[in-house]
Amino acid sequence: QEQLVESGGGLVQPGGSLRLSCAASGFTFSSYVLNWYRQAPGKERELVAGITSAGNSRNYADSVKGRFTISRDNVKNMVYLQMNSLKSEDTAVYYCNARRGIKNNWGQGTQVTVSS
């Protein structure tokens, strides 16, 4: 059974940091492109960051460039999102996504709330 499970969300003050983790199982993790998406209340889901299967190329939404870093561990079947200098507008449910061809797997999401 293909599965993605996110963890690491929570409440953090503006300017703080969080590290999200996503554990994958049930599929050939190392051959998938991995992404982090987020969805804020009343807004559409948006791509935050992506990383290629080999981990040699990354892309970021303009709103998080210089603050967020995506990484992966193809031995542990994990993908991470390090989030620094968090802002209130980063508040959202964050989703892990694994994609290869027509295969498109999603996690259940983890809530990140940035508030003082």
C-alpha cells in the first residue's frame, strides 16, 4: 500500500522555524519526484517546493525562496521541508506529494500555524 505520512507541524511564532518530515512506504521512493504543497483556508492548494528523484535539482515558490529548503533521503525514504523565518502567511496545511508519470500520491497533511 502506497503511503505518505507527514509530521512536524505545529504552532510557531513569526520568525521561528519548523522542520516537516514525510515518511514514504509501499512504492519505489527513489524514482519519484517529491513535492511539498500547502493549502490555506479559503485558498487553492499551491506548490511550495519540489525535488527531483536524484535530489540534484530543487524548485521553490517565490514566496518561500531563501527561507525554505527541501531535501530527501532515498535510503530512509524520507523527504523534509526546513522552514525558517516563518511568517503568518505561511499558515496552512502542508502536504507531501510523490509523483511519477500518472502516479500521484498524497499524504494526509500537517497543520502549520504561525502566530504570536
